[in-house]
Amino acid sequence: MNISHHFDDATLISYSSGSLPQGMALLVASHLHWCPECRVRTEETDTIGGALLDALAPVALADDALEQLLARLDAVEVEPAPAPAPVQNSDNDDELPAPLAAVLGQPIDALPWRRVGYGVQQVDLGLEGPGATRLLRIQPGISVPHHTHRGNELTLILRGSYTDEVGRFQRGDVADVDTEVQHQPIVDTDQECICLIATDAPLKFSGLIGRLAQPFIGL
Amino acid sequence: MLEDDPEGKKVNAATDLAHERQARERENWTRALATLAETRDRKLFAELFAHFGPRVKAYIIRLGMPMATAEEITQEAMLSVWRKAHLFNAAKASASTWIFTLTRNLCIDRMRRERHMEYELPDDKADPQERHDGEQAVLEQRMRKAIDTLPDAQAQVLFLSYYEGKSHSEIAEQLGIPLGSVKSRLRLAFGKLKQHWEGES
Ligand SMILES: [Zn+2]
């Protein structure tokens, strides 16, 4: 996989500090699964957490805390369901990153896609927290209306590609944009584009088409 | 006068000594954790518990958890340390960093009231950045030192992220600044920490 667009540092800091909404954290983990470069950067942002943990003034534990814990060391652990085995360097173009595959539980084409506009289908993952997490499937030549963002928006390309004001985004790439960016992605090959999009606030469309499309697409 | 201030030099030397001592301590804890995986020594575990338990509790309280919950999650976190010690890789993280990530995941878990999806990431065997055991602890100490030198505005957004678990939007709202400023402050802070991380190695 040839990845050329990665996360903003600020996003990885939020991932490491545990302050991303669930859907965005899922998207970050999915890209990390594919991207050694961002994994190294995440080790660095985790290290900030380690340094800050060490800097805290200790708070005394209950008197019997150690005793209680030692008594539990021998208890048989109820094993949670094992995490899916990571698959590396897969040549299969339809392979989903393991974290996303675990949440979806079925192949991408078997999902209950719902038509939300001309040439656009979506699946809402229905995760909790602010913002939304959805899969979007866009037909060749279709462009998503001009929109800006009130919060952050993360996009991970799973299949196909698109081009917008920032550049060209292909499988494995992430787009990490916020309020400052106004963009209008267009699917730029004859292959459909499927991407995972997670936001921490609803999108704000600009222009007439945007205003018409917003209630329709429900983005 | 400043360049020839013997007092100032003494202070600097003392700080350097303190940092060196801290770096050694970090290295020792990291070795201790790696040893625990092999020996399953309860006495060693009790020592790790005595050092990290109260810090883990402090972190959980900062995240806004009630006292009783903090005590309980601290127990869970330290129990995970015992159970997962075999997964600890001293070439990838220091003991503090590893225990921080375990605790963070447990807190996310608790706040979402559902199981945190712990994602198994591919193991980077041929990592060019692979470091020998204990080196991570030194890097972390350098990071700690660098955090102290950040401008207040940058340290603040870092603390709000890590200590209070606040999202970019929440920080923007709390400080009354645009979202973009929160992100650029975080970026600047990370850039500076990275300089220390890479520059002095
Ligand atoms: Zn990346």
C-alpha cells in the first residue's frame, strides 16, 4: 500500500490522550493498522502521556489496596473475545483494516447500503458520542457538495480514490480537515470510491446545492 | 553578570543531576517491568505497585473520575500490568508509557460504558527506530524535560488533552479560542517535543 496522506499531529495527540470520539478513534486505529509511519508517531504521542503520568503528584491508595490486589493475582481471568489477528501486507484490494472489520462483522459489499443521493450510498455505523461515523460509497464522477466543517472530519479511503482541493486520496490515505478547509471531493477514476468518515460535529454545507443536499444526504 | 553567575550554574547543575537521577529511575522501572514478565515475582510487583499505583490514581482523578472509581480503576490497571506483563516490550515503550496506555484504555472503557476495542496492531519487527531496552526511558525523561520548557499556552492544551481527556472542540470552547488555534498549539508543542526527542539522541 502506498500511503501519502497522514494524520495531523493534533489528531494523534487526541488519540493518545484518549479524547477522540469512538468513531474517530476507530478510524485512527484502522489507518494505524496500515501505516507504519503513523504507528511510530503514535509511539511518540503515547510517550508524552507516559512522561505526564510520571510528572503527577502521587495520590495515596487505600491502606489495603496492595493486599486486595495480591489476593486477585491468582484468580482465573475470564478471557475476553480475542482481538482479530492483524493481517499485514495484504494484496487483496478489498481487505479491510482489522479494527474496522471487527466492528462491521461482514464484508463491505454485504452491508445494508442505503441510497442517500444521486450516486451516493451510505451505512451509518451508529456509534455513540458526538458527531457521526459512516461509510460512504460514491460512484465515479460524482462529487460531494462543497462543505465546511464546524469540527474535525477524518476520512479514510478504503477503495478507489478521489481528488479535492488538497490533492489526490487513494486507498489507505486519510484526509484530516477542520473548519479552515472548504472542500469538494470528486471521485476521479472509473472505480467507485468507498471511504470511512468520522466527525466530531455535523458538517456545514455552503452554497445552494449544499443547502439542498444537506437534509437529503444527512451528512 | 548573568553569564558569570556561579549560583545560576549551581542551580543548573543541580537540575541536571536531578534529571539524570530521574532518567535512571525510569530505566530501572522499565527493567523491573520487563523482569516481572519472566519471573512473576510478587515482591517486584509490589514495588511496581507502590510506585505506579498512586500515579495511576492521580491520573484517573485528573480525568474527572470520582475517588472510589479511581481506586477501583487503579486496581484494574495494576491487575492488567500483572496479567499483560508478557506483552510489554521495553524496546517500544518505557514502563510509564505502557502503564499510561493501559490505564487510558480502561478509562475510555469506563466512560463509554462499553468494552474498549483494543486494537491489535501489526508488530513492526524491522523497525529502523528499534531501540535497546531502557532507551525509551531516557527518551521519555528528555520529553519530560522538554514539556517543562513549553510556553504556557502550549503546555495548557497538552494538559487539557492528556490530563482531562478534552477533545479539540471542548478545549476551544473552554479557552474561548478557535478550534484551529487549539490544533496549531498542539502541533507546535509536539514539534518542540520532537526536537528534543530527535535532536539529542
Ligand atoms: Zn499514516
